[in-house]
Amino acid sequence: MEKGNELKTILRLELPTLQALTPGSLIEFALLDRQHTVLRTGEMSLSEIAGAVPGDRVEAILHPGDTIVTTVTVPPLPPHRMGAAVAGAVEPMLLGEIETLAVAHGARHADGTVAVAWGPRERLARALAVLADEGLSADALLPAPLALAQTENGWTAAVRDGYLIVRSGPESGYCWAIDTVTPQQDGAEPAAAALLLAMEPALPAAVAWVPPVPIGWIAPEAVESRTLPAEARWSGVAPAWSLALADLQPRHAGRSRWRKPPI
């Protein structure tokens, strides 16, 4: 466990887009205990949160439009070569230069797959600096799907800011922009169609929605459909890796428990 054995609470912050983040941004947050039970939720400006809601660990949930989450396949390699192998697998997927991105990844599984996420390096570094300046040194920058509660043998799905976000495993998930232009049949919301389209390659055994469930959602016959408590939006166990990379952290950010006092 990070920060020794004294971890009691986790403060999760749902960030706006990296471009829009300022000290005055209104941020929805949740305070969790060590079992990831939600103790408190609310909304405050970023500049107010540190003094009002201290947490032993700070995890920022990135906007789904700011990161890509996927899996790649790499050969068995020693740990010191894994980063280069993952970067090599990611590079053909990119429209720009990999040097402009921060890339984070998990461990290699027995089938050769590795969970990976990336986002804009400079904007992620700026976000870490803004958070640190407000007394909220981030221990993790989580891709949006990886904050959702997990569904055993299935997917957890939610809608946020025009995106469908899905957690498909302990380290894996997806974000898709929802098509709001194409007309849907029977008055169904576009998010319902988006999830059906995403499931076409391989059906999960179950889909659990973080409410609200989109109007018109009907699961395929072979898929169990559930609705989770609203707290499932916050309560997922995060993987050991995130986009809060060491070389992105502001130089003045330390491991102090200091939090900016309320004004």
C-alpha cells in the first residue's frame, strides 16, 4: 500500500478536460475509505477542496476525451524493456508523435496482452501542477473507465459528457464518443446504441450500468443486464499504474500531507 500503512481515505476528483482545468473549476469529488466504500460526495471549486475534504491519497479521474485506453500485445521481456516494447506497439495507432504523449501501462498477462493508456504529455503535466498548487498532489491520474466499479465476468458502463465509458477488467476499459447525430429507433438514447455497437466483436457475460441507464437499452439475449448503485461511478479499485508519471510531476510536489487551508 502506498504511503505506508496509514492510508485511511482516498479522495477522488472528476476533472474537466485538461484544457479547461483551473483553480476555479467546479469539481465533483468522492471520499472513499480503504475498502472503497463511498463516505461522501459533493462538488466544490478545486481551490476549496483541499481544505474541506482532506484525503490520505488523491486520485484524479481524467475526462474521457483526454485519454485513450486499450490493450496491446507484446512478447515476454524483462521489466526494463517493457516500456519500449509497449511504446513500439502503441506508435502505429497514433496520429501524432509519441514524444508528445505520456504513456502508462500495466503488467503483461499470460496471453501477452498489456493494458495501456496515453494522453497529452504537456497538458497532463500542467494538470498535476495545478492540483499540486492547490494542495492536492495527485498520487494517480486515472483514465475514466478505471474508476468505475468492476463487474465480474462482464462490463461496467456509464455515460459522461457525451462519452460512453466501459470498464472491462481490472486494468482495462474503453472510451467512445457517442454519436448523437444518427437517428435512433424507438426513441432510444444514443448511448444504448453505442454500447450495442461496442459489444459486436465479442459479447460480455454481463453489462452493469452506473445510473442513469439510457432509455431504450435492451441487452442481447445472452447478456445479463444489471443496474449498479450510483456510488459505483467512484468505487472501483484502481490498478497499480496511472498517468501520474514521475517525470510529469511538478518539482515542488512532495509527499507532504499538507493541504491548502480554506479561504
